[in-house]
Amino acid sequence: MGRMTTTAADQASVPGPGRDTTATPSPGSAPEPVDENVWLEDIYGEEQLAWVKEQNSRTEDLLEGADYRDLEAGILEVLDSTDRIAMVGKRGDWYYNFWKDRQNPKGLWRRTTWESYCTDSPEWDVLLDIDALAKAEGEEWVFHGATFLRPAAGEPYRLALLALSPDGGDANRYREFDVEARGFVDPAEGGFDLPTAKGNVSWLDADTLLVASTADGLPRTASSYARTAVTLRRGGSLAGAPRLFEVPEDHMMAIVAHDSTPGFERTFAVDYIDFFNRTNLVLRGDEWVPIDVPTDVNVSAHREWLLFRPQQDWAVDGTTYPSGALLAAGFEDYLAGNRQLMVLFTPDAHTSLQSWSWTRNFLLLNLLSDVSSEIRVLDPSRPADGGWAATPLDACPPLHDVNAYAVDDEDDEPANGGAGDDFWLIATGFTTPTTLMRGTLERSAPDRAGDGATGVVSRHAAIKASPSFFADADYEVEQHFAVSDDGTRVPYFQVAPRGLALDGQNPTQLSGYGGFEVSRTPAYSGTVGRAWLERRTALSDGSDGRAPHSRGGVYVVANIRGGGEYGPAWHRAALKENRHKAYQDFAAVARDLISRGVTSPRRLGCVGGSNGGLLVGNMLTRYPELFRAVSCGVPLLDMRRYTKLSAGHSWIAEYGDPDVPEQWEYIRTFSPYHLLKDAVEYPETFIWTATSDDRVGPVQARKMAARMLAMGIPNVWFHEALEGGHAGASDNRQAAALQARSQHFLWKALAG
């Protein structure tokens, strides 16, 4: 769903402890329950931060003993490993990478050549040392990426806009950087330097930016994002720049972008109405022309093509296309009114489209089939069955996550020696360290029958492989299906030692998300391996008649509704008034683990962050009998006021609007802050957040912990990192501490 710029609601005068805390609702709004902790909504107030520091100290005293320090060091070793794959992105002749390690905690932005990258020890050309920059400027910069200006034909990529966050949150300062001079372009000499704010930036040409921003007095939406886009000339100011595009205040945000692909130059704007609805427009002369589709149809343009992915069934000229399909039309034909669509992908009960990527001549589709990856290569030059001929890419073992995407679709024609049809393959699994491969696509020769039919031939080979950080061969991955309350089969992955004893005594960590059409797929984690799977505990001292024994942890990932594992319908099944289905699914997985003998309520804990924090907050309040411990990170918890805190207004399409009385009636049923009751035996609870999180914000976590503590609920712990944004960490050291606290808390509760 982050960062330190607060909304108008956050900045309003907030009463302190002991003062009147009953909010006065606007006419027609649902009443707001009495909230004794509204005072904690002042994020940077002196009293509030004193409360945070007191809770941090209390939690650190509990957790940070010798075992914790060893655990944190082991996690940091994983995160700082110099044997990790340095993932790269190609621009021109160079391959760019951003790298963090022990010596460079804030990171290095650097580049190398392909020949050097293929060696075991590439020679890196360091462009910017973020640690040195932070020290020189006295600002805790966090690098959030670079956007290059397309150079003139035959010239190298040279100018880029660097996104730098002062604390790891979503608001960035954009500064122009010259990669050949290895320095920022001086604003006194016309260099672009945009104030820290939420928004986006796109190059129009060498002297012009398209900017959507909340800086310099530009208006923001109720969701705290940019409402206005401007055309900024070199040497000009945002405040004085001519307005280009604007959206209503109650919409989510405005985005502008220029496509500089030679021969297909176009300027686009997107009016994000809410998280799942948008209007896409293209600039023709001085007029914004809408791309005529329903607002819940995702649209993307590439060269001469428009692609469409409907979120719900879409009827066009008498034909209904199912939600989650992928459709294509010629860009100009569609704008001219032609509605003949080609069907590139149709989902089924098992298979969904996750993403796609264009090479110069082909389209790569990344699919999931029962949450295992499949990849198809489509050839636009070969019509087939109303779409394009498809060839499967043989690169996806079962129960693994494999994704393909283009290296550089503009690197000339492959026939001229370019890499336009080259692709990256990234493959990973719970017990399979990540491998990076590079491949090439080409059309095969006509087959022997002489009918001229061709397919696509792919060649790929491993370039880099991550090391193993735990004894992964000692563990096996299984997929199981639980049955939810309404009969829906819910898949989940189980990672456990081989020969797992099904006696209910295995410390088990259940993880989930279930929102915003985000899919949870198999992924290798040295942190989970070291901090959970390989930890050992004695769960029998021999008094039960059995020999003393020790065992490690079991790690489980639930693919509940609300996510995207089965496409848009899987997501929509848990929207708004149906939110409870996501929680029923998660509880069904917990019960299935218990009934299969994998674990028991005494040995079962759950963990989730952001929307996943709301998920486990509902496990805490609605299903306390199933869990011994809950680790709840950067969470939504107060669903009555979430729309007034940080970027919360932008998620109304997911959860509903609590100001509308009819919607509050169902939202209150999954608002953990309002579901706490006296005389309930709650699981041990660890709530963690970050002061600088300007997406969800730290407020809801603070209030939940404060209410639980005031109710006298035992074993409630709270920790708030001062920086790191919604991720909770801006460098590896902070990330190791965050992960170690959560993992150590769960282990102590379940296996201690």
C-alpha cells in the first residue's frame, strides 16, 4: 500500500492525553466511536514520540538478548552478502545496478559492461555513493531509482533524474544527474531539482519535464497524492509552470508520462479515480483524448499496439471478454473507433495472467497455474484463433516462481546484432536460490510439411546464481488446499523439514496478504531459512515417555482471496462487504494445518504487513483461539479513521468508505481496533511500524498497542522505527533488525 509527508488530517490540531477525544462527524456521516488514543495521531509530537521511545525500550529489553543478537547478525549476513545477484537494467551499452552491503549501507548506484557483468567479479563504475552523499549533505537519503532522458540517435544515455527520499518514504526529491560527469547538474546552471513531494516525473525533452507533484503549493488529493501536473521548463519553477492536467480532489491521483519511443512519441495522462479505476488519456495537439474503455479496464500502449486487461467482464460490440483476459488492438485503429479486439489470453479456473513484457518482436506472458509459473511467447506476426500464435517457454519447474521480461526491446533488430529480442529469466523457489538467466527469442524455420508454419525458438542460459544461505536440501515444499467456510478451495505452500512429524508440535509461521490483487508466490529467503526453518528447539524433555528431541520451524504461505493468484475475480471475491472471505480463507488454512497434525494452536503464529497487518489483526480479534502469537507490521487497524490518515483515502475501493453509514456497518466487522473485547484470551502480540511511513502511517499501530495495553491484555509489544518508510527499513542493518525482532518474537512465543 508509505512516508513522512502527512495529510491535512495528520497536520490538524490533535488533542493530547486525557483531553476530549470524541470526534464530531460531518452531517450524514457514520458516527465515530469514542477514541481515547486520538492524541497519538500527532506523528511527530513530543509527547507522542516519548510514548514511542518508552515502548521501544520495553520491547528491546524483552527481545534483544544474546539469541536475538546472533539471529540479527545471521540475517544481516544474508542481506549484506556480496555473493547475491546484482540485478541490472540495460540503458544503451551499460548495465546499471543499485547495491547495498556492509560497507555501503545506503548503497552505490553503479554500472558495468555486459562482458564484465558475465564474470565472477565485475568491474563496477560507481556513479553515486549514497552514503557519501548523505554525509556531505546531512540528509539520510534513500535511493528510489533513476529515470533517463532518451538521447539523440547515436548518442549515449547521459542525463537522468534521480529519486531520493529523505527518510525512505514515498515522497521523493528529483535531481538531475550527469552519469558522464558523475555529479548532479547544478541548479544554478539550470539543473532540475524538484522539492520533496509525492508524485511522478517524466522527460518530455532535454529541457522539459512533465511533473505531477504536491510541492510548491500545488494541490493534493484527499489521498495525499498529486492532483495537478505541469510542464516544467529548464530554469523554471513548479509554482510558475503552466498546468497540463488536473483531477478532482476526491480522485486518488494524477499521473503524466511521455513515451519517447522513436516513431511512436506520445504523451499520456492517467486520472486514477481510485485504486482500481482510472481514465487513460493521450494528448493530441492541445487536447486530451480519452482512450474509450470502462474505467476498470487496464490499458497499456506499446509502439503500434494497445493492450487491455479487464478487471470485470467487458462487453464490446456484442462480444463479452472475461475478466483477467488480455486483448489487443491497433493503437490508431482503436482511437479511430475500430473495436475489433484480438484475444491474446483467456483465463481459466486454474490459470491467471500476472504480467507481460515486450521484446522487439514478441510478447512475453507471465502466468500462474495454481500458483506455479507458466510463460508463453506470443508472435504478433502470426495470427491464430483470433489472437497471436503462442509458444510455451520451457523454463518453469512446478511450485516455482519464474518471470520473463525484455532486456532492451529497442536495441536494434536482432538480425543486425542487437539484443532487441533478448529476455531475462528470474527463477526462484522456497528451497531454490534465485537464478538469473538470459535468453534470446527467434522465429524457427518453416516445418518439414512445407506449410510455412513457424514457431518461436528460445535459447537461455544461467548468468548468475544466488548462494544457498541455509541447508535447503533438508527441506521440502508441498502445496495443499484448505476448504474455506463457503466451500472455496484455498491453496497454500508448506515449507518443512523432510520427514516432518505430524504430531502437532511444530512451531509454524503462517504468512499472508490477501489484498489489492497481489499474489504471494514461491520465493527463496535466506532470512526465513536461517531465522525460522533452521532454528532448533527442544519440545520434549522425555517426561512424555518419548526420547528428547528438537525440531525446526515450518513456514507456510497462504494464497487467500483478495490476492491475485487466480486473477481479478479472486481479488474481487474479498472486496468491501466480502472482506471477511479473506479472513475465513486464512483461518481455514490455519485449521487445515492443525487438522493435518502439522501444528497446534499452541505452536501456530501468523505474520503480515500493511494489508497483511490488517489480516493478522483480524486473526488476533476474530480467531484468537487458532493462534499463540501474532506479528503485525505497518498495519491498518483503525478502519473507522483509516481514510483520514496518511494515504488511506486511496484504498476506499478496496475496503469501503467508513463515513458512509451503510458501509461502516460492514467495515466495523473487520476493524481490529474496534473488535477488542474484555475477558478474551488474546495471542501474544507484536505490533511494529515506522514513524516515516507516509503510506499507512504509524498511527494505527500506535493506537492498537495503546488500547491493548490499557485493557491489561498481557504480552503486547510495540516497536516503531524512526525511518524506513512503509518498508520499515532504509538499509540492510535496519531491515535485519526489523526482521529479527519479528522472527525472534514468534519463535519465543511458539517454541520457547
